[in-house]
Amino acid sequence: MYEAKSKTIDGTEFKVQPFTAIEALRLKAYLVKMIGPAFGQLLSSFKKGQKLADMDIDGDKFSSAIEALTNQLGEQEFISFIQRMLSCTSCMLNGSNGKVMVNFADDFAQKMDMVFQGKLFSIYPVMLFVLEVNYPDFFAKVGGFGRRITTAMSPSAEADGSKSPTSSEV
């Protein structure tokens, strides 16, 4: 079994345990079907022949791709998709009695409120990290493209001392 990976995003350390192989395959099929059109919209503004790893992604382009995705999915389907993506994710929060482990696998709505209230846009870099952990072969082929998307989604991710997707386990 593959080891969990950790990364700090917007000041919170997230830990992602890879999906089982069958869940990764199921999710991949869903991602291609649902995210493919939004991803295509994101890539449509780049020059023909430009390498994927050399493309710059800005926050506005990424936001419009996310908007296209949310328009494609219904409200409950979008929430279910995020819940599915974060099912093997946990994080450490500062609580009144020190660090508190938050696991998204149970009591999802309450955990989302605890972690993302007031910083909803942080969900997207976390979801991208989940993809990096679960589909490393894809991200190896596209070079620095994933990092560019992460930077576009959360410019503070690099500035706050984020660990790389290959960071060691917590």
C-alpha cells in the first residue's frame, strides 16, 4: 500500500491517503466525464503547440473553469464530488486544547465547516493535492503544470512554506 502524503495549504497541514485501486479507477472515469469539459475550457486559451508544462495558469482562468464545472453539476452532486475527493483526507487544526485531527471520512458537513469556513477557495488546492497523490503518473507526465494550477488557485500556497506533493508522512 502506498504511504500517505502531507502538504501545507493556506496554513493547514493536510494528509492524503491514496484511494484503493478500484476507487481510483472509478474516480478517474468520473473525472474525465465531469471535469474534462471544464479542463478543456482552461486549456483553450493557450497557444497551439505550447507544452502543457510551460503553460501559465492565472487565477481568473482557473476560477472560470471551476465555475463551468459547478454549472455542469447540481448542488448536491458537487458536494458529493467534494466529499468523495476528500474521503481519504485528514488535516490538523489548532483547537482550544492544541492540535486536533480532522478526518473528512465522517460527519462531512461539520468537518467542512471546521476547516474551510471563511476560506472556501482553499478547497480546490486540497482537491488538486488529492489528485497529485492518487494519480502521480499523470502529474509526472505534465511536469510543472499541476504546481502552476496550485499556484493559480492559492498564491499563498508557495509563500507559506508548503511542502511538495512528495513530502513525507506526518
